[in-house]
Amino acid sequence: MSTGGHEPMDVAGRPVLTAAIGLLVVLLLVAGGQLLLLRHYAGRATEREAPAAPLAETRTPPEPRLLVDPRSALLELRAEEDALLHGYGWVNREAGIVRIPIERAIDVLASPAGKAPAR
């Protein structure tokens, strides 16, 4: 039987230090094993991949390609369309077909008997 009512000494340092070092060694071994396994699986994946097509890297995609600045391309297209809608020009010179501004065409079609109103 023990005569005192308390622990005779503090926690022993050697077993705690041994356990901490053992835990650190185990963690390092597990991390190293994971890295080796990861490299192994990465190597297997690259072996199983189909080789790239020989011409895939040298060919350019077919038209239409992506626009670098779509806003300016749209503004340019609308300006060309407005020029066609609001200007005069030949459609077919040999057949005598001309293009007139849309406002003028509406006036011609809205006038009685298709005659051009006087301006």
C-alpha cells in the first residue's frame, strides 16, 4: 500500500518523446508512400492515353473564327448595313436595277398607283 496521497513524480518524458518521434516517422513513411503511389498512377495514366493526332497541332480551325473585338465588328457591320439602307447605288447596272434609300422606297410604295410623290 502506498503511504502518500499524491503521485511520486511528474509524467515521464522519455515515453512521450519516443511516441512523438515514432508518430513523426510513421507520418513521413505514409507521405512518402503516397507520393510514390501517385507517381506510379500518373505514369500508368500517361501510358494508357491515346496518342495525339499528328495533324491536330498544326491545323488552324475553319472559318468563322472567334472575333478578337466583337463590339467593333458589330458596329462596322451595322454601319455597312446603314449605308446600304440609306444610300443610292447600283444593284445590276446592265438590267437597270438601282438601290434607293429605304425612306424613299416607303414613300414610293405608299403613294397612289406606285408613283413617286413630289419632293
